[in-house]
Amino acid sequence: QVRLVESGGGLVQTGGSLRLSCTVSGLSFGNYAMGWFRQAPGKERIIVASISWSGASTVYADFVKGRFTISRDNAKNTVSLQMNSLTPEDTAVYYCAAVRNAAYNPPTLRSEFNYWGQGTQVTVSS
């Protein structure tokens, strides 16, 4: 059974930082590209960042470039999202996602990912 479990969400003030983690089980983690998505109330789920199976290639949404960093530890089956300089616009439920993918560049479309976590709430107060 494939499981993706997010952790690290919470309430933070504007300008603060949070580190999200996603622990994966039930699949060969090193063969999977990983992504972080977010969904704000009343809005679509959108890509935040993705990382290739090896970690060599990362892609970021324009609105998080320079503030967020995605990383992975294939030995621990985890992917993380370090979020700095948070603003109220970053408030959303954040989801971890996985797809078996051997390409150098990771996918970025929601439809390309086939395993999802339950999400973790991030709230940034002004």
C-alpha cells in the first residue's frame, strides 16, 4: 500500500518559515519524481515545486522562487519543502505527490502525479 504522509504545517506569522516533510512508503522511492502542490480555499490545486528522482533537477512556481526549496533524501524516503519569507498568500493546504518517472526534469502538471498525501495546512497570519 502506497502512503504519503505530510507533516510540518502550522500557523506562522508573515516573514516566518516552515519546513514541510513528506514520508513515503510502499513504493521504490528512488524511482519516483516528487512534487509539492497547494490548494487555497476556493482555488485549484497548483504546483509549488517538483524534484526529479535523483534530486538533480528541481522546478519551482514563479511565486515561490527564491523563497522555497525542495529537497529529497532517497535513503530516508522523504521529500521536504523549506518555506521562507512566508506571506498570507501562501496560506493553503500543501500536498505531497509522487509519480514514477525517470526523466532528468521532473513533471509539473497535477495530472502527471498519481499518488497523493492527505495534505497539511499552512496558515500565515498578517
